[in-house]
Amino acid sequence: MSLSYWNGRILPYDQVSIPPDDSGFLFGDGLFETLRVDGAEARDVEAHLDRLLAGLRRIRIELPEDRRALRRAVAAIAEAAPQPVARMRITVTRGTRLITTALYVPPGEDLYRQGVGVRLLPQYRIDSGGPLAGLKSLCYQAHRLALRRVEAQGAWEALLINERGRLVEGSRSNVALVFPDGVFTPPRTDGCLPGTVRRRLIEKEAIKEWPLSPEDLTNASEVVLMNSLIGVLPVSRINGREVPLGPVAGRLREMV
């Protein structure tokens, strides 16, 4: 049976009860993290806790638990997670702390070989200077709407821009473009979520931050998507146009 961590207690998933006046339920007042669990072990725990705790400080939510208690809770819930692969979600609102898991089916190896389609949605703009920029906020509806729109058109991901027209991220992933002089991903100052896979590749100096435009999508030799569940996934179509596949996506995937 899957277990959950709820406000300091570990209990069966079906015994969790969210109060109807919870600020996250009513107003989206909170943050969340999504982790991949392989063989009952959560991946990149420290990076996810870094981002979560930094974000909570920004929005002034204080936790009764310290980092060590959260780490122990993550390990306990991961141990009972569905196998072989699960998606773990840490949700923190101004009153509720919840960790849950669910079975996750990763993209098939055919998608890593053949790539996926994306569509650019310039009307779904990210405010790079807004109070939620760079946060994994529960106020996630715009990203979900963007994803549903492109999925209805047969694409895997939506690419988003900011108020200055710069390429920022996908609705559920970071993006990186390959050029002769390096692999580049939009900087945090342009409003992107600082993803954990993105962070790891930057730390390994495999990718660098650089401002990107939608026009760069046409000139790049490869385009890749990154997040904690998929790792690194190549893009083979942008707005229905075929784009090249190359060796860089595979090399980056091996690094994460």
C-alpha cells in the first residue's frame, strides 16, 4: 500500500484529508516539487529540497519540520512507492505539508530515439519580473492550459516566452538549444523555473545560461527538453516542422 506524509504523520494514502479552508486548495497558496523515484529511492532529493525551501522563504511560509525531517519523510514515502518507477509530489501550502507517490510510466525508448513534437505558444507569456517567476507554484493553471492546448494538436510540450519575447521554458520542462559554440538554456532572469536536471547539467558545465529567442529554435542544431521525470528528451518537431536529431541529447541524458 502506498503511504503518504501528511502534516508530520505517515499514513495510508486514502486517510489523507485536506481541510476545505486550506489556502492551497482555495487560492493556490503554496509550492510543490515533483521527484522521480526509481526502485524505492527518490532522486535529486537535496536539489529539490534546496528549491522548495528557497521558494518557501520567498513566499514566507514557515515549516514546523526542519530539512532533516523532510529528508526522512521523503525516504520513508519513497520506500513504499509503487515500483519500478514512481512520481513523488511534495506539496506545501500555508497550513498543509503532503508527500504522495503514484506509479509513473516514463517515455518509451522510442521517444528518446525519435524525439517529440513541441509547439510555441507566444500568447502564454511568463512575467519574468513577477512574484511567481522561478517558483514551482500551485498557481499552475496557465502552464496546464498551455500543455492541454498543444496535446490536443498532437504535440508533447508547449514552449513559452516572456514579456520581452524571449524563449523561457516548456510548460513542464526546461529547454536547451545546441549550437556550434555550446549548449544554451534560458537564464533564470528571463523567468524560467530552475529545474533540477538543468541545475545538474550547469554544474557539470555541460550547458550554459544564455538569453534565447524563438528564432533561435530555427538555427539550433538540436533542441532538448529536461525535467526530473524524463531526464533529457530530444525534440524532433517544432510547430509541425521537422528539426534535426543529433548526438548531444544522448550525451546529456547519460550525464543525468
